[in-house]
Amino acid sequence: MNGVRIATMHRVKGLEFNYMFLVGVNKNYLPLKSAIKSTDPVTKAEAITGERCLLYVALTRAKKEASISGYGQLSEFVAQ
């Protein structure tokens, strides 16, 4: 099917695309604040790992090329 598909990172699990564009990969959005709000350090570390894995899964859906973009301050997962 030709065209552009817009989906969440959760929605693309198990699918493949020639190109993936991850947009808005900014601080406070990845990792999602509400996903890592636990005060327990072990639970928080597991949640951060889960968010990092979600980014990895989204990026690996691309068969040819993947791009990440954002504005302002990028996510700690990609800013180096």
C-alpha cells in the first residue's frame, strides 16, 4: 500500500516498513514521564528500560532507513 501511515510506537510492533520517521522524540516525551513516575528505584529502572526498548522496536521496523527528529531538547535516549 502506498502512502504515509501515522501510528504510535506501540502500534508498529511486528510490522515492517521501508522507512520509519520518529518525530517529536523530545525530553519529557521519551521516556514518557507518566510511564516512569514510580518512586521505587527498581520499578523506575524497569520502566525506563521498557521505554528504551519501545524506541528500539520502532526503529527496527525500518527495512531501509530510520530517522529521528525532535525540537528543543532531545530525549536522553538519543541526545549525546
